[in-house]
Amino acid sequence: MIQHRHNCYDYSFDVVDPSQAKPEARFHQPGGTQNLSRRLYRRDGRTCKNVAALIRRDVPDLRRSTFRRRCGRGFSKIALVVDPNTDYHFYRQDRDGYWSHKDGENPVKRYDANGAPIWNPQRDYRPNGLRLNYTKFCGFYCAPRRTIKLGR
């Protein structure tokens, strides 16, 4: 259930939502807690500016960060990238300093499209077999752990 019903947004924030077990449940989306996720479908909806604004509405305790800065206790680092006006994607930093991600209902991956471990998600990423290309790096953030709820 967790793998098939949770996406990169859930994974990056370490959210496991039992209500996702329902067959009709849709993936959580940025802005969903405020019923603003429809903004993702506007012409400029999947830009760094818009997606970042929507996640701040969902997670007011979210803090901007850098590649080198550590997050405080109860927080961990995530990263946001976009394929401009097409899609967004989140990564989270693991305890060993490498990064992992989860695309849609697929399993969690600790490697990029070329099969290399992800040391820094701040680069182009083109998933194999898809026309997506996450060319725009939006930023690093410190995200609270398991203290948030996301919406659809």
C-alpha cells in the first residue's frame, strides 16, 4: 500500500497516510491541505516559484537551506526540482549523506537515471523511458519529520 499509494511528495516529507489505502485515493499534491493543488495545472503551475509557494502553504515550518547546511533536530533535508511547466519532483537526503527519491507508485531509488548514487540532486535528471527532464533546480529545504499531513 505504501509503495503504490505514496509519491515523491509523501516520501520526501516522510508521510505515511493510511487513508491512501482506498482504491480511489489520489496522490498527495503540493497545496493539497489548502485545496490549492489545482494551481499545479495552470499554465505556469509547475514552476519552482509556484510549487515552492504551495509546499510552504502545506508545511509552514519548512525552512530554506543549502547543500552544505545541516538541518536541526526533528528536520531533514529535501530538494525540489522541476521540468518547467511539466512536472515536479522531490528528493530526500538519507543519513549517509546520499539522496533517494520515489517516482509515483514505483519503489524508492537511491540512484539516478544512469544508475549512479545520488550525491547531489542539483543537476539535470532525465528518467529512463520518460520525456521528462528535471532541468530546473528549485532549492534545498529543511523539512519537519512525521509531524505534517499532506492533502490531495
